[in-house]
Amino acid sequence: MEKNYSGQNATVYSISSPVAAEAAAVVVVVVVVVVVVVVVIAVAVAVAATAAAVAATAAAAAAVAAVAVAVVVVVVVVVVVVAVVQM
């Protein structure tokens, strides 16, 4: 650190040492790594939420299909019973 004197009792330190510059670079790298990790976690959470929504939609579609099949079976049974009764 260099001392720059400006005034009777004031001491101002300027960051001009290689160690301080290296420390600043390390801080920047750490911040970038933290941001990347946070973004990756956020994307993973979003993908998991989307997968859960897709699974829920597929389950709902399967339930609707099961109800539709049940309705068709009931209609066929009713038609067959009515046809047999009318014979």
C-alpha cells in the first residue's frame, strides 16, 4: 500500500500493490463462481418443477383417459343389455 498524504492529519491509502490487485481478482472470481452456482441451482429447481408439472399433467391425462374408457365400457354394456332385452 502506498501512502498519499493530503492534509495535516489525513492519510489516504491507495490500492496499488500487486497483492491488493490479486485479492480483488480473487474476489471477482469468487463472486462469478457464486453467481454461476446460484444460476445452476435455480435452473435445476425450474427443471424439476417443470418435470413435476409434466408428470402431474400426464397423471391427469391418464385419469381422464381412464374415465373415458369406463364411460365407453358402460355405454357398450348398456347397448348390449338393451339389445338382448329387446330380442
